[in-house]
Amino acid sequence: MTTELPDKTLEQILAEQPYRVIERDGVHYTLLGTAHISQTSVEVVQNAIDSGYFDAVAVELDPHRLQAMTGGPDALGKIDLIQVIRKGHVALFAANLALAAYQRRLAEQFGIEPGAELKRAVLLAQERQLPVQLIDREVGITFKRASHRLGFVGRLKLGSSLLAGLFASEEVNEDEIEKLKQGDMLEASFGEFAKETPALYETIIAERDRYMASRLRELQGGSTRVLAVVGAGHLAGLAQHLAEDDQPPQQLRETLEQVPRKKKIPWVTLTVSLLILGGILWGFLHGGLDVGKKLLLQWVFFTGGLAALGCLLARGHPLSILAAAITAPLKPFRPGIPPGAISALIEIHLRKPDYNDFLTLRDDTQTLKGWYRNRVSRMLLNFILTNLGSATGVWLAGFRIFGKLLG
């Protein structure tokens, strides 16, 4: 149930920020809504913890985001790019880079590290030896659940939004600033796409409200006065779910962590490719060797040629370009392994990033020249542009082949 703070001094401290107090199962939860680019929020968090009233602190972070905030460049240096590619986590890696680039733009524009109040809450709690509860869902899970709900066209828009975030260098506009004042970094980083897409909003805001409420209930640990520092945009939803949800918290959390399994066989890609290859076979059977050979050469030229061109535009190593040209026409026979993954793996082996590449990654991704100079970001370009070239080649080859057969 909603209640009032018994401590009048603390009430005065929190008056500068929106907050709610919820009492449930013998625990007083003080939900403090902050703005992620506000020095006032940092000061209120510090004064609240310094008051000595709370015996635990919860923050809108997950372990990976906390490590990125507190670990500095060393945290990036621990990333195994080969495993990122092999496990199919390149899209997630790109999403994290986009988020980091967006945060860097904010820091330069406003002179304050985005989420500084969350970082300050953790450090102060640790100094006072208070339990720290990380209550937010991992960004990777949120990203995967959002991607699954959006469908093919939505995923294309999401990818475009992420790419725009990777290469953008202009100042953050007023709409994004207002979202940050309301307090959610993920929503603001997706820009207009988040506002126009109910499925994305549901996943990155509403679902996380329920998730954080379940985590607060699940992580009581004997604490009776918990300060939860969250973005102001989550305050109303979090308070409602914390007060009203009846489902067991662990069960609810596990439900909201589930990611629908990706189909092992990409039926759309496989069907298109098999139709095209069927057309080539039909050409051999009914048009003779010359017709079949011409259709086959068109398939190899468009798929392999455009994949190689994409790799070349990423300034890939000659062997990476050759691998893209060879593997792209074979895509129907290995549908689960995109040619960009193979060329990127070769690139990593031949031009292995060193510690300095990770150290300067956030700076280098601010400019196009830096993207090509840095071997980590260039691997990402290699993956994206090679796959884009290959996919374009499949459709162009299909139109040319069926046009030839129908003509």
C-alpha cells in the first residue's frame, strides 16, 4: 500500500524529486524518480543515503551496465569478439555500442555522465556497507524480447535506429532531452521509433516496471527500509506493480526473462534461395547448358560480388573479401551462418584488435574515420556490410533469374 515517510527530514530531502513510498510485507520501499542527466538527482540521491535512514539501496541497473559504468575501458578489453560472432551476438554488441555512443554524446552536451545518480547510489551504498540490489533486466534480454515482438519490418526499423545511433554526432534534440528528464535511457536512445511503436514501448518500459517490482519483492533479504533509485518514467508503473502484483516474484521474473527461441531454420531466406536455385535448375533442364550456366553465373555474380563489395567497403582484408565472395553463393546450403560472420571471423584472426582498440573504441565510434581506424568497429562494419551486400544480391539475382525465365 502507498504510505508516507515517517522521517520529516528525509521528506524534505526528497522533495526536489518525484517519489513514492510503498509498504508491503513489512518493508518500506521509497521509490525515488530521477532524471539521468541531472546534477540535482545526484545530490538528492547522495543526501538520501547520507541520511542513514535506509538499510538497503536498489538501482535501475543490471550487472553488465554497472560494470560498464564503473569498470572503465578495462571492461571493454575483456570482450571476446570471436565468441561474440560465433554465438550470434553481433547485433547485441552493436546495440551496446549504440547505447555507449549515445551516452557519450549526452556527456559531451550536458557535462554530466548519463546515469551518474545510479552510479553514485551504488558507490555510496558500498562505502556505507549497505546491500546493493540491481533490479533492472539485462539490456540483452530486453533487446531480444523487443526484437521478437516487432516482426521483420519492425526489426529493420530497429536496426536502422541502432545504426543511426552509432553514426550520429549531432546534439541531442529537445524531444530526447524531455524523455531523459522523465527518466529512461533505453527509450530515449531509440528516438522516435520507440514513441511510434507500442510493442517496443511495452518491452522497454512497461515490462521493466513489472520486472523491477518483482526484483524488489524477491530481494528483501531482511531489509526493512529500501531506497530504490529509478528513472522518473518508471515511477508510476513500478509503484503500481509493487503494490498490486500478486504473482510470486520469482515466477514473474522468470516469465519476463524468457526469450522465445529463434527458429533454427530461417524459412523465409531458405525458401527464397531454394526458389532461385530451382529456377536455375529449371533453366538447365529446359533451356539447355548455356541458359543454365548464365543463370548460375548471375547467382554467383550478384550474391558473391555484392557480399565482396560490402566487405571491400568495410576495408576488409583481401582474404576476408575472398571469403565473402566464396561463401555468399553457398548461403542456401548453410542458412544459419551468414557470410558476414565468416568474413568477420577471418578479419578478427588476421587483424586482431589490441587493448588500445578497446580503450579508444568509444572515442573512435564518434567519427566515420574512427570507425575504420579501430579494428573492433571495423569488424562490426565488415559483418554488417557483407551481410547487407549478400542479402541484396539474393533479391537482385532472384529478379534477374525469374525475369529471364518468364521472358
